[in-house]
Amino acid sequence: NTNFRHYGVTASDLLDPCTNLSVFEHILSDCYRSGGTLKKALSCYYSGNFRTGQQPEAAYSGTSYLQRIGYVPGSPHYAVPGTREDQSAAGFYPEAFPAGDASRPRVIWPGAVVRGVPANLRQKNITTAQLSPPSVRRSLPQPPP
């Protein structure tokens, strides 16, 4: 709620992916500047402070937010590549650095790029909301007069 006012958005504004990512970026950047570490920044993003996201929560089987999002301190650093077919555009390959060199990012290229949800992961039953015809019409783009 505090973030809504601070970043000038509403809950419905955040349903727009671009707005949502922009606000996420601002919050995480602010948290990182204040906390100085990624661990503290992620906790701050989750809870507004540097401690809560690191503490186990009974409601989530005794795991912390950092554990649930896959943050593991000391794990290899990964650089997420683009999805362009020309991998040489990056200028280096995973084989270019020894596997044990933790100071260098480890680059892993995806085998394929998938858009949408694979058939075996799709929901079988999709819940739909009943909309009245006038509300549906209002949400559709209107042709120019």
C-alpha cells in the first residue's frame, strides 16, 4: 500500500506488465541502494525491511522468501543470455571460463525458447468471470467514428 502512493500507482495499474516491471525495478533498486547487498534488497522488496525476507515462515513450510525464490548465497553467478539465435553476439561462451572460476559469470544458453505455456502444464479447468454485455463492450477498443 505504501508503495502505491510512493510510486504513484494503484493495484489495477500494476496489472499492466510494463508498469509492474517498472515499479519492481524502482523498488528493488531503492532497496539495493539502501541495503548494499542483493540478499538485503530481495528481503526489502518482499517485506519492506532487510530481515523478514530472510526469516523462515511457518505459513510456507518453514522456508524464507529468499529460499522460495531460489536465492542461494555463494552459488555460481549466472548471466542470463538473450534469446537471439546468434549466440556469438555475446562475444563469449560458457566454455571460455573454467567451471570453478566463481569470479566470472557462467553463461547457459537455452536449448529452445518457449512462448506461452506448454500443453502438459496448462490448466485443465479455467475459471471465467461472467461479464454483462455492456461491460464487455466498454473494454473493447471502439472503432473511430
